[in-house]
Amino acid sequence: MKRGFSVGLLGGSFNPAHAGHRRMSLEALRRLRLDEIWWLVSPQNPLKPVAGMAPFAARVASARAIARHPRIRVTEIEAEFGTQLTIDTVQALKGRFPHVCFLWLMGADNLAQFHRWAAWRDIARAVAIVVMARPPYTAASQSAPAMGWLRRFRRRHPGRWRNAPLPALFVVHLGLDPTSASALRLADPDWAADFLAPTPKDLA
């Protein structure tokens, strides 16, 4: 990748991936002038229970089925690096790809609990953060505990994120999108089975 190549990082469990992830990514590509979006499928989010988490392979497969865009890359980088914490993943990526400009994408719902992430201030010092805000989470995110520190670093004009001194927080407002991974799991508790390849035993 050439110097200055820009990548938006969207981390998550993708349990399952859904149209909201894709819409967020397409908007980020357009409005932030990114070269690519990388979906970082987490083997296990430390803030989420193991119970109810579909197998990693199924979640990766669901992400690939939903992404369907040449500039959205579904990755297993955290499994490859052996990282579980976002700060470790970001530092490993910056070390491996020193000429790439990375930013971190998150939904407003994640901003509400960002203060629970390990070394969250160091994440903000390492990469620009862009919050893709949508109702009903937008208002609540502004009173999030982390905003007590982050608010002073909020910048305008998200399209100029590359030139902003760090820490830098940008907000991109999206329209209403009711898509929810929790609702999808509730509607189809066995969704992961559709993404798991049958074993030789199953075919016997």
C-alpha cells in the first residue's frame, strides 16, 4: 500500500454482521474519503459474554456475506495477531503498516461504553476516532462518561481527519437505522448454522 493510504477500522463481534455495518461503512468511505474499510472480527470481545457468541468462523462468514464491496475488507487480523484489546490491535497494525493512515470507526452505542475499554485514552492518542451516530443512541452518547475527556478534542469537518492533531474525535450523523444484531439473534437463534460448512461427518 502506498504512503498515505487511508483505512477505517471497524471492530466488533459481528454476531451476526448486518446491513447496518455495511451502511455505516459505505457512508464512511464516502464522507471520510477513505481508501478502504477493514472489518476486524473479534474472536472474543472482552466486554461481551462468551454465552450467546456464535463461532468465530460463522461470524467471519456472515461478515463476508454482508460486506459485498471491493473496498470493505473482512479480516481475521485479531486472531492472527493474537490480540484481544483494541489498543493492542491498533498498535500492531500501525507497526505492520507504518505508511497507512488509520482511523477508528464506532457507533454511538459504543461511545456510550468507551470508558470501559482498556487504555481508551491511548486509543484516542493513537488514531482519530469517528463516531457514526444514529438515533436512538446519538443523544445518550453525548453524555457518555468518556465524553468528559473526549469533548475537548471534538473537531469539525470529518473529511479533514488526516490533518487533525491527535486526539481527535469526529461525529458523522446517519439517519435512523433500526438494525440490531440482538434483534436478529432473537428472530433466528440458529443463524450461525447457515454459515458453518458441514463437516465430513455431517455429509456421511
